[in-house]
Amino acid sequence: MKICNLASGSKGNSTYIEGERCAILIDCGLTLFEMESKLKALNADMNKIVAVLVTHEHSDHICSLARFAKKYGVNVYVHSEVYINKRSKFEGIDAKHIKLFYDQDFFIEEFTISPVALSHDSVHCVGFSIYAQGVKYSQVTDLGRITLEILEHIEGSSLVLIESNHDEQKLINGPYTPFLKSRILSPSGHLSNVACRDAVRWLAMHGTHNFILGHLSEENNTEELAFSTVASGLKDFYGEKFSIEVASQHHLSRVYDLGVYDE
């Protein structure tokens, strides 16, 4: 299973996941031109993409979803609560391509998809653990807090993309309005660098060695702050090797070949 984050942040999000026979996307939050440009830069076979998994209905996650689905004929997997309550967000997508999922695992060809509920100010935000070829990839962004239930859901992943949205002091002392600061800091807001650090440390103690830090705020964080804060939680794991990459709003991440990476 190959993983590449195409973009992560408030201006658009998408992750490409490739198996042996097909490929899927998590979110389609860039413009159609940006999606196509990034997939072309990745040398992705567009005919191999069969589905888009939707985490939630905010525009930075579904910006070009309808246009992408119509152009490439892919199926769109959306949680039933999101579709029922925000059906207008999915106008333009042929009904035959809308596939509702619930809280249980489901399958897309060679992939097993396991959703997990996240606390965010949307109708029903989810993260995903994805299994294929004997490996597990997990992605959890857009969450105000991370619970033991979430950690246990993504435990054992070869690679985890996890939110490291803001530095709390930078946010508190920054120019945002009190309302917006309160929203971000709330249990239904976004995960701080420190909360991410603690989650990464727990996951490292349970076998995960490879992390991508995602959904960084361009106003309330920096790549250096996110990396140094999270890495500080791993400093006493002497002799163990970890990789921490900071996802970019503008550039592709490295390509992770988990089957090879774990040998």
C-alpha cells in the first residue's frame, strides 16, 4: 500500500492511497485543477482511482468533489448522517455514485475501511484506518480532542497522519477573535501540538514508528514548532527509529510504500 498526502491545511486536504489493483482518495478538498496537477506530479493513474472517502462536509475537504466524481466516475463514500443532513453539499454527484457508510467497517475492492468518529464542529466527522496487503494506515485530522477510543482504533498502524494544528500560546496571543480562539481550543475544534505530541507518544509506545503531522494552521503554527514539539515526546525512546514528516498545504508528502517500509 502506497500513501501520499497531496495537501493538508485549511485551504484544502486530500490523501492518495494506492493498492495493488486500485487507488482511493481521502477527501477532495482542492480545486479540480490542483487535484489533477498533484496527481499528475505523483504519476498517479487516474483510471486506477475508484473512490473518494469523505471525512466531513467542510469545504476544505470536498471543494472539487462533485466535479472530480463526475469527470472520473468514481464512487463517493460519505457517512449517512452527513449525507442526510447536508445533502445539498453533494449536489452534482450522480446518485449511483453516492455510497453511504455507517459506523461499521466496509470494503472497497482490496481495501478494508474502518471509520472512527472524531469530535469536530461538523455534522459527523470521521477518521479512517485502512487495511490492505497486511498493513494499516490511519488518518485523523479535524478533531478537538483525541480519546483513548480513537488511539486504540488507530493503534498498530504502520503510518499515521495526525493533526497538529496549532501552538496554544501562538493562538492565544495571536490576532484571532476571542470567538474563533475559543472554537479552535474547544473539544470540537482542532488538535494542538502538545495534544498531538502526547498522542504520538502513546502510539509510539504501541508500535507505530512513522508519522505525518497534518492540518497545520498557517497563522498559529509553524512546521518547526509542530515538529520540535511532537519530536520532544519521543526523545527517550533510545535506539528506536521514528520518522516524522510535516504535511504541507502546497507540496506533496513523500511517498510511503508501507509493504516495503515494514519489511
